[in-house]
Amino acid sequence: MVESVAPPIFRFAPSPNGALHLGHAYCALLNARMAAGSGGRFLLRIDDIDTTRCKREYEIGILEDLGWLGLTFPQTPRRQCEHVDDYDNALAALAERGLLYPCFCTRTDILRSGAVERDPDGSPLYGGVCRALSPAQSAARLAAGERAALRLDMSCALALAPAPLTWREFGEGVEPAVVAAAPAAWGDVVIRGKDQPASYHLAVVVDDAAQGVSDVVRGADLFAATSVHRLLQALLRIEPPRYRHHRLVREANGAKMSKSAVSTALSALRAAGIAPAEIRAALGFGPAAATRLAVTVS
């Protein structure tokens, strides 16, 4: 008897905290092409865990942009704001193993600490000041109304994680490789923010597992973060997906496109008369055609 193999599941997970740009289009189109080519499914997720920055009008714009590009999805999108219980359950599982501690420090506190080490994103590496607080001290501060994030005690987490901790990286145009995860480079990462029910690291791991995502296809700028995700998957006993970190669409000056840099939005290109076929051609997802877009993917 031949064992049936479930079709692969891909996803595109934009945050509605700004307008989509060509970098998002590249990621979405690549996921769609890989899903279609493998007989898989292509899901949409709205990563709106940051309720202070995410807005409904941006979500509406995202849906309009994706429809304009010709992308469709077999089911309604998963919205993070509707699944806080899932994150709470994951946090409880980590807390039961003694892996979390409250952190009262602000970003200013960390900067003033004079930290010289940096995490892979370039932010000051947290020195673990609040890790030294006793449970009674932390409880007293919380009872007094102080707000706290939750951090992962990295040394304790690594002691419980299997070794070696790795992931399968399929890259883009390269042979698959086994990558050694290095979560310690991130220090005691934030797992729940002071104003959010979960950090990006925890939410993405929980969401991908909940949606049965088998293939995570995302930008190379998230390559280093995969080390943290693999650690959380191991601690939460979640089967890891296959990873493929793709090249980035860049501005004329070589910088990666981003919302913070106010890269040209897809909606602005649409308003300027650019057709979806031009975007597909410029990004390498359609037959060569005349296009007014000059795009660099590297």
C-alpha cells in the first residue's frame, strides 16, 4: 500500500502596518508559483499582532493589492488578533518549564547600559538585568503596576533543546543544505512584548504550526531569525517546516525595500498606470515584456 503524502502548504503573511511594495509582491508571487508547481496550497495570513501599528485600512489595501496581482487563496486569512489564546497556551508551556522571566527594562535602559554586543539585527544585546531578579521581586513590581515583557532565558532554553539544532535550507537556486541554528546570538529574546500578546518570533512559530505550513518561503533578511524559531519549535515540540530564504528586491541605491523607508507602494504603481503583467515581468514571474520598472533582486 502506497502511503499518501499531504500536499505542501505555503503562506504569505504580511503585516497591515503599511502598504505593500515590490518586495512583498516578489515574496507573494514566489510562494504562489511554488505552491502551484508542487500541487500545494497557498494561504494568506494577516500578521496583526502589533495592534498599535496595524490598521484595518492597511489590511484592506493588502487584499486589494493581492487581488490586483491576480493572487487568490482557498480560504479566509488567519488573523493573529483572533488567536491570542494560542499564544497564551504556548507561553504557558514555556513558563511551566521555567524558561521565561519578566523584563521591566525599556529600550532606553538597555541603551544606557552600555551594551556593546549586538544581535543579528544590529540591536544592543540585552544583558539580562531582570533575569537576576527573584520571583518575589518580580511579583512585587508587577503587583505595583509596572509593565513587563517576557524574555526567554536563552541559556536554560538551550540546555533543554536537542543538539545539534538545525534546519533544512533550500535557498533560492542552490542545493539544499543543513544549517546549524545559532539562537544564542540573539540573547534573551523577547517572547511577549509589554503591549503585545506575543512577539513575532513566538507568533510565527505558533501560526505556521496551526496552519500546517510545510514550506516557509520568506526574505533572506529573516535568515538569522530562523535560529530562534527552530529553538522555539524544539521547546514546543513542533515539527519544523522546510525553509527557503529568497533574495530581496532592492532600491536603486542597493538598500532593501521596506515600509519604514517608504518604498513605493504597489497601490502607487497601480495609480500610475503600471499593469500587473509589468510587475510580474520585472520580478521574473512572467514572460519578458516591456516594463517601466527597473528592479534589482539580489
